[in-house]
Amino acid sequence: MQKPLKIIIFDGSFKTTAFINRLVTGLAQQHQVYVLGFNESLAKPIEKVTYVSLGSNQNKFKLAITSLKQAMRQGSIRGLLTILKKLVRGDKKHLQQQNLTWTLKKINPDIIHLQWPSTIPWFEHVLLEQKIPVVLSQRGYHNNVRPFVDTDNFDYLQQWYPKIAGFHSVSKAMAINGDKIWNSLNKIDRVVYTGLVIDEISFKKGFTITSPLQLLSIGRPHWKKGYDYALQACKLLKETNIAFQYTIIGGAGDEELQFLIHEFGLQSCVKLENRLPQEIVFKQMKQASLLLMPSLEEGLPNVLVEAMAVGLPVLSTDCGGVSELITHAKEGWLIPIRNPNAIVDSIIDFTKLPQEQIEAVRLAARKKAEQQHSEEMMVAGMEKLYKKVMRVQKSIRSPKANISLF
Amino acid sequence: MKIGLVIPNSPGYSETFFISKIKGLQERGFDVRLYCQYKKGDFNLCPIVCSPKVISNPFLQGWYFLKAFLLLLPYLPTIVRYSNLERKAGTGLIQLLKKTYLNAHLLKAKLDWVHYGFATQAIGSENVAKAIGAKMAVSFRGFDIAIYPLKHPGCYNLLWEQVDKVHTISDGLLDKAYKMRLPQSVPVEKIMPAIDVNFFSCPSKSMALEHNQALKPTEPVRFLTVGRLHWKKGYVLMLEALAILKKKGIPFTYTIVGSGSKKERERIAFAALQLGIKEDVIFAGTLNREQVKKEYAKATIYLQYSISEGFCNAILEAQSMKNLCIVSNAEGLAENVLHGETGWVVPKLHPKLLAEQIEQVIKLSEEEKIQLTEYAADRVKNELSIEKQQAEFAAFYS
């Protein structure tokens, strides 16, 4: 049995996202996993995972208590004075940074895994020291949008990427984007696809297209999700007299979407729902006819993988890593971005497909999800990345070491 | 006559609408004072009364609360009247206390008119004017009528019952208000926004001619939009239209003057990137009045393809600066620009139609362009000047 690693997972919060939680759960079976965050507690902590507070973002009193506790643990008067000075100044960021430094010293991790590029500023001192290897995930907006529209952000990442020991990319497309920021012959970048506990997701049997046609989208109402184009498509679809209901789970309360629904006269056929628990989302997926993903850019959307695992046919824009998941008309259907006419045409085509063809696509989609997106594969892929990064780091520190192992 | 103008904060000197309104009223003998959440900058055009503070510290908030109620004691009859009106409207005791605190600055006022600068400002203060024995006016400005009620249905029901007079900047907004059950019996005055036509003016026809030189096929067309970066301004739709032109080989530059949230800026910049026109789009950011004037002077076609727009002062400035203006038909824009006479109005949310309209405008003869821009500038000068607006506001309260 291999020696367990001490891994720090950092995205700034204890709660993190569902997919980071799945990674944490998987890693915690074999390794010592620490989640650091700017919270004080978590309602449903993951078993075997150690949560370390760096001081609350919301509550100044709790931040002070956490900071003082951290200082006391150091057993140094100087440390205590430093904290007191920062408390008097109300210097929240520096208090949290100090707490992070002490936490890293205490844990002495084998690896630090940053989940988003926006967290790099917290670890600049670690990157400068080059003692603990840092892995960065390239997942979405912060990698495939912001650097390419914000020169300062691009320059910042270009400055720090060479100091990052290894990269995790959620898709090949994402890795290519990362290379545009910085590339090198020695760059370690591993594509590890998102993982699901597929066995726990039951496949819907006996699929039929509902009447009215039930269209479903799932995700926060961010412009990159392209819901404005989906609503334009709904307007066109309404003009064809095809009866449909379109639900956007997570879209409730969005001003722009509400305005467009009203503007296009879609109040009776489009519904914006609040965010829902995963089990209810799966239930809704089983009641729908088609998952519509009109995004302008994506890493590799978890919601597509989940819909494919459930057996809900998917119609998605061909952006980011989607084509690594779906071959057009094989595991789903692809359409160009920013094209409401293409969305409508594809929906109409879908309604005319023979049952056997839809069934074949559904089965192929489930198979693809099983083969490419199991939780075991995700955890194993990440472990391989960590170990490779550590071996390379070790070989750099002791050049005589045998590096042929990798 | 004493007018209390309720707006979120004191206007900056570039905010023509309120500044010219205040100056105009003062020149005609009105006593104007502002009721704001906070005072911004060194505004000293008229007295400002700030609303009671709302803070997160419960102890300090408690103290402010107590202080506000003590200072309201000399106004007991007004408070009793206000409480009766609120209780009649079904307001509970806790809510009544909150409302009394938040309106304390207005409840102490002695005014003839309480004028809410935006309909949203009146929410929660509907009974204040009656309680202090004043008349209540409200302005319809855009977002407050076209967007806010979609998220808060029925938010103006009480306002419609209490308002004495409505000011709208466009018929488009008024129509929307009627659809939200504003009673037809409420008196309404349409007073369109105005600009400083002396400042925003082209010195001569030759300058207009010079502008239009840029519409020769070999020269890039210089498009311009002035406005904050917000989804309702339709920037992505404009970029989609421009991308169509680019595919047809029409060279251009597109300057966007204005700022907004990082998220909105990234949305527009990413659209330009994906549409292949990143190099043709210039984000000029926030500019001062002089700099904006220079941008108008450089531009050939002014675009305002908004998804929602109350009226839009920038288009008035562009017309006054003899730009060829192409706009959408959102709310008040078709009243701002007369289709085929002072510019062109294109159905909103149809970037292909916008691209077609732009192409047609580019193909117009020089004479046609000059004739149209001259007429547009004259119309702004004669019908949408600050002097005319000031006179209309003075008449509004009479």
C-alpha cells in the first residue's frame, strides 16, 4: 500500500462545488485531505476530511477569534503581537494570509491543489519558495474567458503559470487554452475528466417525447450560459406552433431573462426555477424530453454528463470540451454558438426522429458517461498527476535522482 | 412654491437632466431641495436633506432609530396622519415603524410637491406626500417602468392610488405604465430630456461633410455608442450586426464610451472575440464631457440598438453633433429619432436587420446624409433644448 499524501484542496470555501466535493470524497479514501477556507463551519462536512478555517469572511468577531487561536498555537509572543496589530488595523486580508501561512506550516502538505486561478494570489509566497508543489485546475470561465478579454489578468497568469508545478485541465480544449497563456516542454498538464458515481444514477427506461415538449436547461443565469439565445429560439419555436415548456433550473430572479420572456411573450411556456437539490434535478431530468445547453463557452459541463447518465437526450452548443463528450448525432446533438435558428431547427429535427434513433443515442450517451466520467477514473487521474508533479519536483531538487521512473 | 425632489443621491454636474431641471426651477422662483440617501461630491446647487442611515451594526442602528423618533416628536400630528394612512393601507406595526424611520427626513418637510425622480424611489413612501399635506409627482425614466416591475409585479399598486401627477420622458414608457394599471385619470405630462445644444454642436456644415468622408468605401466607418455597459443597451447585438458587415468586407471601428461591471465588460469583449471583431472594437471607458464631444466629432454613425431604453440623452447629443443615428425601437427611442427623418429606427433584437440598415445608410448619397443630419440637429435644437425643458417643468407644477 502506498503512503497516503497530505493534500490541501483550496477554492476559498469549505462548501466548494459539487464536483470538487466529489474529488475530495474520492481522495479522502486514500489520503489525508485538508480543505482550507474562509468559513468557520460547514453543515455537512465530508467524512475523513479535515477542514481548517482561515478566518471568516462574513463575521469579524469570528475572524478575530480564529486568528487569535492560530497565533496562540504558534506559541510565540511575536506572532500574537502581529495578529493583535492586524486586528486593531482591521486588516482582514492580512489576517487571513497570516492564518494561511501558519496553517501551511502546521500541515506541511505534499501538494496544494488550487481549484481556480483566482486563488493564486493567496499562494504567491508558496509559489515563490517552490518548496511545496502547487497544482492548478483549469476548469472554466477563469481559464477560457477572463484571460482572453482582460489583459491584466492574462499578464498575471502568464507571470505565475511557470511557477505552478502541474495543471489539471477538465478537457483537452481547456488544456489548449491554458497553453495560450503559457506553455513549455516541461509543462505538466493532465486532462482529468469530471467524475460521477455513475452506479448511483439510474438510467431512465422507456423514453418517449412528451407533449408538450419539455425542454430543460440547468445552471446559474450567467451570460456565458447563453440563455438569451435559448429564449430567442423559444420565440421562433412558438411561431412554429410546436407546443413546448422550457424550464431553466437556476435561472429564477434574473432580470435580463425575465425581461426577454416578457418581451417575447413567453410567459406561458418558459419557467425560471430556483436552484434545486441534485435528486430533484435528476427527477426533473427524467421528466424532460431534451436538455438544451446553449452556452457560449464551457470547460466540460457536468450537467451534460449527468443528463447523459440519466438518459435525457442532450442538445448542446459546440463549445469548449463538449465535442470530447458528444459526437454529433451519436451521443447527442451539437449546434453552433450564438445561433437561435440552429437551436430551433435542431429541436424540430429532434421531434421528428424515430424512437429507435433516439434510443440508440441515449444508450451511447450513457456508455460514454460510464467510460469517460467515472469517479474512480477522476480520482486515479488526479493521483497520477499529483505523483508525477511530486516526482518531478523531487528530481529538480536532487538532479541526480533517477527520473526515468516517469 | 417648494419642491422636494427625491432621488438616490445628489446629481453630478454632468447629469444634465436633474441639474438643468433644478436650475430652471430656481430661475423661475421655485424653492427646490433634494432628498437623497447621500450627498455626492461638492454639490451645492440647492439644499440637500439626507435620509436616515441604515447600517449593519444593530447597536448603532438602534441609536439612530431612537434619535430619529425623538426628532420627530415636534411633528406628531404629521406622524399620526402618516400612521393612519399606512394602517389604512394594511401596514403592520413593525413595518410602520421601519417606514416612519426611513421617511423621517421627508415627514419633517414642509413642501408643496414631493417629486420622486424615479418610480422606484416612491416605493415605501407612497403616503408621505399626503401626510405632510403636499402633492405627489413621480417621473418615469426607463428601468423603473420597463424592467423593475417584471421582477416585482404589483409594486406600483399603492403608488397609482396616491400619485397626483406623472411625468414621463416618453410615450413608450407611459404605455407600459398603463399596461401596469396606471389609471387613465391620473394627469400626465410628457417632458422629454434635453441637452446643452450649444455645447454639443458641430461648428459648420463642412465638419459634417468631413464626417461623411469616412463613409467612402475605402475608409473604415467609425461607429460609436455612448452608454454604460449593461445588457439592456444591446451591445452584443450591435457586435453581431457589425460582424455581419465585417464578413461582407466593410471595414470599421466601433468605439464604446462608458463603463460598467467587470462581468458586463467581459461579456461584450468576449462577444467581440468570438465574433472575430476584437481588433475593431475600442473600449474607451468613462470620458468627460469634452472627450465625449470629441468622440461624437470623430464618429460617422452613432448606434443605440438598446433592448430597453427610456429615451437616451446620448442620442440627442449624437444628433446635435450631426452623427447619422441608427437606433432600436425600444420604448422611447422611436420618439427620440424619427425614422427616415432624423435617423433610422430598427426593430429591436434583430441584429441582421440592424446590419441591413447600416449598409443602406452607408450607401446613401452625401446630400441625403447631410440633409438628414442637419434636420436632426435642428430638431434637437428647437424641440429638445434645455430652455424648453425648463419651461415645461415650471408649468408642470403650476
